[in-house]
Amino acid sequence: MWSTEEILERQKQVVEWLRGKNTEAKTKGLVCGISGGVDSAVVAALCKKAFPDYCLGVIMPCQSNPADREDAYLIAETLGMEVIEIDLGEAHAAIYDRMKTALKANQTPLNIQQAGQGNLKARLRMSTLYTVANIREYLVVGTDNAPESYTGYFTKYGDGGVDLLPISSLTKTEVRAWARALGLPEKIASRTPTAGLWQGQTDEGEMGFSYDLIDKYLLGEKIPDDVVAKIERLHKMSEHKRQLPPTIELEKPERLD
């Protein structure tokens, strides 16, 4: 594990990287979603350091646990960060209900699952962040960490649809250490990871193994073989999420003069 001094030095590198990417894109600042979790808290803190006056946090409850909203505001208050709230609950319910009605009318067999609803929530949040970013001329900063990136534990074109990923090389253990070094509340640093996609949902429960185990695996440490198999299966299945959409090059017809 890095020392506090090493963490602070690497945070400076990330802050400079965020500024550089903003300059390259000729944009004016950064926007990120704040969920109440440690990943979004660390990303928000880095954005605030990079652009103290030109960063925005967006809180997007969507039939969420009220505690998530409270923690999101705690993060924003701790950082002194500008924040707005956009409730997506009604929009999600309306789209999902109309989709079910249309599919039933089309006699399509329905397999309504929590994951499907959760993916819609994540994509609504992505659309919201990009709309805000377009208005402000900001870049959208994502919150995926190394375990999430490796296993594909993110929604394609949802929370995976962003401009920049500043913490995607950090394990969950490292993200927690960065949160403490950034002065974020211990309540946030040690919070049980959840995407808030449905009642009682937790990241570790959905993945089937702990962040501690995958952290060790990504760092080259020995973990049980059955967990290795689960991790590698998820990595293989989610490869498409880490790639741009495949394209096909078609031979052009000869032009007749």
C-alpha cells in the first residue's frame, strides 16, 4: 500500500491529467455524478482540485435509498462543491412502463429483471450528465475503479459512458485510502459499495465475491481458484464493454466513368 505522501503525489498527477485533458478538448470544466459512494466521492474531490470554480456534481436519485442522497450531499458539502439534484424516478418509471406495454402489445415474451431496470437507470444518469455537460461545455468524468473495469461491473453506455476515467487503475482498497488522504468523511470511505440500482443491492453481492479478493487478484496475490475462475469469466464475458463497437469494412463498387 502506498504511503500518504505517495498517494498525495499521485493525486497531483491525476489533477494535472484532468486539466490537460480539458485543455485538449477545449472545454471549460468537469462534471461528475455523486452517488454517495466512495468512488464518486474521490472523483468529485479530484475534479474540485483540478477546477475549483468550474466543476459540478450532479445527484441523480432514481427510486433510490434516501441515505444515498444524504451521503451525496455530505460529500458535496465536505468538498465545498457546486451541486445540483435531478430526480430521475418519474422518467425511469414512465419509460419502463411504456416499454413493457409496447412489448406486450407486440406479443414479445417479457423477462422483467432487476438488472434491466438498473441498466435503464444507469443510462438515464449518463444521458443527464451529458446534457448538463453540453450546456456547461464540460467533460463528463466517470467513477469506475480497477475491479469494476476488469470484471465489466458497469453498464455499457451507462456509467461506462464517460469522457475520462481517473481512478480506473485503483483497487477498491486504494480508492478508500485516497478518500482518507483527501479528507473525506470516514463514513464515506468505509461505506458498503452499492450502485443503488434496486432495494438491497450491493456490488459484492451481485458480483459474487468481495472487493478484497479481486483487489488481491489484480495485485498478483494468491486467492481461491474458484474465485479466480469467476473473475476471469466476468472479464471474458464483458470484453465487449471495454472496446469500441466493431465495424466492418465493405469493398466499394468500382466506379464507371
